[in-house]
Amino acid sequence: MVTNSNMTSVLARHSLYRGIYSRVAQQLGVDRSYVSRVANGQRRSAKVEQALLKEIKRIEKLGRK
């Protein structure tokens, strides 16, 4: 069962992910669309993949507080 507090928590966590491609692109000096294509499996880049994983871990850490 989804309660109001659970829904608020889920939505708050979701909002932390907004802009992740842009943040990673800015960090690496690449285009946001390139980060999106790597994330969707259309392209391969170890550097972008690592940056995405790092950003996701950062977001998850923020969400636990």
C-alpha cells in the first residue's frame, strides 16, 4: 500500500535524478545527448558510464538522509 509519506519520499527521490544527464555531460565536457545515448545503450563510453554510476550513487546517498 502506498501512503502519502511513501509517495512523497518516492517523488522526492525521483526529483533528485532530474538533470542527471546534463550534470554528467557538464562534468565531462560532452553533449547531453551523448550521455543519454550511452545511458540507453546506443553508444559505449567507459568514462560516461563511470560518471553516471558515480552520480547515481551520490543521489542515492542524498536520498537516504
